[in-house]
Amino acid sequence: METKSDKHNLDDLDSETMDFEPFKTHTVGSPSDDSKTNRQHAIERAARMLALRPYSRQGLYRKLIQRGFPAQAAQAAIDRMEEIGVLDDEEYGRNLIERLVKKGYGPLRIEMELYKAGVARDLRDALLQELSPERELAMRFLQKTCDPDDLLDGTYRSKLANAMKRKGYGWSAINESMREYEDIAEDKRAE
């Protein structure tokens, strides 16, 4: 007999669209041999996971496998989540890039983070093509981080350059953006 505590309250999900109801708990450690039951539990788990935070296809697949679901059940859950529109690698990648750019990350670090998140290579390359030029991103980082006069201090300049490298900028973009930022400061002083 099923009790109220055995059901999950997932009011946010449309049960007609998802064609499974009611949501039942998946007891870890006692997976059913029935593949249909495994698929059902994987779909339920994927829906709960995506309600908490976004995932890429590969990221969600890895998490489901880590939770003990068979590969076929995990793949069925991913296919179902894509079918109902709650799993979209392109949208996930764009949102991740937007968050990383706001944090001041450069293209190299952004590419690495997309890779770690499981975004496919062809999609990763397409999304990175849409990104602003590296020098422009580096200039935005400098403008948010320091005053142009700060770059006159060699020690500070060196530390800032190393920080930018860790953020994912190439040396040429770092040097060019620092020179351009210094020129802006000189122009302001001349006025």
C-alpha cells in the first residue's frame, strides 16, 4: 500500500506531458530487474534533478549512472527530458557562458568549463564562435578590476596578468588589453 510519504510533490511538472504518474520513490540499493520500472525511476529522478538545477545531456547521464541506473534507463530518461523540452544543451551552454563571462572568465577557461559540463565539441565550438573577441573580454575584466593608474605598478601589473591567465585569457590578449587600458589612462591625464 502506498502512503503519502511515498509520493514526491512535483507540482511544477505537467504529468499529462510526462505520461507517468504518480511519482514514486526509487529506493537506492534495491533496483528492480524490470527495465520499464528502471526507466520510470530514471525519468522521475531526472525530472527532480532538473527541477533543482540545469544539466547538459552528458552531465545528466553521468549523474544518473552514478545514482545506479542502467545505461538504457539513463538514456531513456534523457530522451524523455529532451522530448518535453526541459533538457537543451544549446540553451544550457549559452547560460553557462553568460554566467562565466559575468565572472570575468576568458575564452580558454569558458571552453574548459563547457567541456567539464559535458557540452558536445561541435556545440561548444559553435557557442564559442558567438563569444565576444578575447581582447574585448579582457578589457571588460580590466575595467571592472582596476584603475588604469594601477597598471603603472609593475608588481601589481604582474599579479593582475597572472590572475587574467588563470581566468582563461591568452598572453597576447592580456598584453594588448593592458596596453590599450594604459593608453586610455594617458589620454585622460592629457585632457
